[in-house]
Amino acid sequence: MKLVNWNTNNDIFNMIDKFDNYFNNNIEHNYIKTKSNSIFNENDKSYFLILEMPGFDKSNIDLTINEDIINIAAQRKNIESLSNDKFINYQQSYYLPENVQIDKIKAKSKNGILSIEIPKLKKVKKDIKKIDII
């Protein structure tokens, strides 16, 4: 049995393929998505999320919290691009643990490193006392 490449001559399929390629190519040429390295650590008092975001200024970074998800989004112009309309986008989301103080989260950006400190809730000490029954 001989295998033969199948090529459709149907204009409807060609039109749909061209339509899809037009939008895919436009999106790919105007936006470059980037992914960064991330480190997640913790100690007794806080969680720490550290992200490499080279070239992103702190004014270009949006940090939002929705329910129990922290969203990090950033956009900047691509300096290396020949045309002025190309952007580099960054977007990442992380689930927050249940034991965090959302209103005390701190973030700082320096030299392309975004550091986020997420404080933990203080643990309530459970003292067990024996009560004598009289």
C-alpha cells in the first residue's frame, strides 16, 4: 500500500485556514509572551515568591489578588524589535495557601527581580489544661 499526501481543493477549507492563520499570525507578531523562573520559599512567619522579570519596571507590573489567587501581569515594549508595535507580555497566577494575611502582602521590584512576601496567619497556641472534677 502506498501512502499519498492528501490535498483538499475545497475553497471553503482553504478560506477557513487562511482566516485562522491571519489572526494567529497577527497575535504572534504583535505580542511575545514570556515566562520567567520563579522560586517559592517559606519560613515560620511568611511565604516568599521570587520571580525573574528582566526588563520590566515596577510601574509596568500589576499585582492583584482575587479570592485566593494572586495574579501577576506585566507589559513592556520590545526594545529589540524593528517595529515599534511589538510588546512583551508576562502573566502568571498562583493559588495562595489558606493561612495567609492578604491585607499584609508586600512586594518590591529591583533589578528585574520581583519579590513578594506573603505573611502567614499567626497560629493560636492550644494550651491543654486538666480540669479537676469535684
